[in-house]
Amino acid sequence: MQLFNEALDLLKQLIAIPSLSKEEDKTADLIQTFFQDKGISTQRKGNNVWVKSLHFDDNKPTILLNSHHDTVKPNVGYTKDPFSAEVEDGKLYGLGSNDAGASLVSLVACFLNFYNEPNLKYNLILAATAEEEISGKNGVESILEELGEIDFAIVGEPTLLDLAIAEKGLMVLDCVATGKSGHAARNEGENAIYKAMKDLEWFRTYTFDDVSKTLGPVRMSVTMINAGQQHNVVPDECKFVVDVRSTDCYSNTQILEIIRAHVKSKVEPRSTRLNPSSIPVDHPIVQAGIALGRRTYGSPTMSDQALMPYPSLKLGVGDSARSHTADEFVFIHEIEEGIEFYIQLLKQVL
């Protein structure tokens, strides 16, 4: 009960402090003070804060417990103060309550439960990180080296405590079809729009050979297009943007190579770093979750897993459907259940 009360109080304090991505310094201060008040040494880089179990042993494997403390901007549809941390009818309202504050404080409570244990099979690191909502380079990616060798991670995101064993990656492509300008009335030039149309049709109809058992097929969607400046000039350039959701069957680099081999437009990725991620279903932590009655699934949403170079399981408190919505909330009982589940899950492997 003490762990639950401390976690709930910490979450209320986090909600009350605005912590938009890149502006999480005050919540980082709070988290750091929370641990320091318990006599636990903290490490910090930027707005990322992490702590290690008391009997950390470099000769043992290490489990990373990770969640984020940044939020998106409040939805314009809010009817409640997004920073009020109001409790009503068993719900805790507030920006970041569900995504991912409830998971973060539940992982904190779980870490505290095992912090003093001297004979664990694994070390534990708890990392509260920044810039997850924008996949920023000053978030978890910036501390991977400092964290050291990690055997696997549990990433706290709202999953209704089910086991997201795979997660789609993301690659945004800027594409340019090039033609030659000319006067429309004289049928001059080479119309870049017509050239782009062939590539647009390829993106619409192409199917990749390999289909993920958990995530399904790779998805490509043309989401933006722009060409032409006046009605009587044949455009010499047509720009369009493609949203690619990758699966664990291909890396983003492999997908990019396939695309470039099939289209004539120039294709440049904004980034290839947000790769798909997965953990084998026979991994001990997954099997432990299944034994505790949870289902496995592939997640269509992206998290900091995309930046981790080791197996990771997305698992957390709350419902992904509530994330980024007006009057965001988490049920109080979900936090209590989340703490207990995290503890029971880790007991299976520790």
C-alpha cells in the first residue's frame, strides 16, 4: 500500500508540472528529488534521470525499466485543467496521466520494491526519460552508452497490461519527381506530376514479400503532395511525402533500398533510426507474462523501443486509446494493479 500511495502522489505531482517535450526540466528535477529523498543516488543527463539497484554487480545481466515523463501539448478539447491532477469517480485526470505517467510511477514503485534485494539474478536500472513524444535525440537515445550493457528492457506505455512483443517502426520519405517546365498551351515540357503519378501508383499497390506474424504487412501511405505554381505552366517538379510503417521483417534501410529500386523519383528519408522492434515470444520475460494470464500482440504505435538496440517488451498501465485525448485519465485501480503486475512479473525472472 505504501508503494501505491507514493506512486499515486508522485503521479499527481508530475501532472501538475507542465512537461512538454524538450521542456521537461521541472519534472526531471522532481523525479531526481524523489529518489534523492530516499537516499538513492541518481544520474542525470539533460532531462533524463536514472537510478541503479543498490547491489548493482557488473558481472550480472541488467534489466532496464524505462518510461517517459514528457507529454504532448494539451488537446484543444479539454474541459478540465490538464494540470489539475483531479480525482473523480475513481479516475485521475490530467495531461500525461495515461501516457505514460501511470506506467512510469508504477515502474518506479516496482524498482523500489527490489532496490535493496541483495541476491537478484539481474541488476535493475530505472530510467525516466525525455522527448519520447517527438522521438527526440536528447531522450533515451542520448543515454544508451551511459546505461551500459542491457540484456532486455521493459518499456512502460499504456497497453492494458498486455504484452506488446513487437512494434512498428517509422520512416518518413521526401520524394521528388523531376520534369521540364513548358507552356501548357503548346504542350511543351515534361510534366513532373505525370511522372510522379507512376510512382504514386507503385506506393499504393506494392506489397512486400514478407509479412510479420505480429505486425502484419509493411504499410506505405502517400500523405502530402505539392506541384505547380500557375495554371499555364507545366510543372518541372512534384514533391510528395510517404509515411512508411515498417515491421520486424525488414529494417528501415532494407525498405529504403527496395523503394529506390522501384521508383524513378528521388527518395530521401528524414531518418532511418526509428526501426521496428520485437522480443521473441519464448523470451523468459514474455513467458512470465503469459503465465500470469496476459495476451501478446503487435503494437501499431511507436515508442522509445525504436531506439533501443536490445530486446524490449512494451508493457504498461492504462489504455493507448486514451493517449493524446482531451481530458486524459487513468483509473486509480489500474495503477495499483500495474505495480502488483510489474512486481509479480519480475519475480518470475529475478
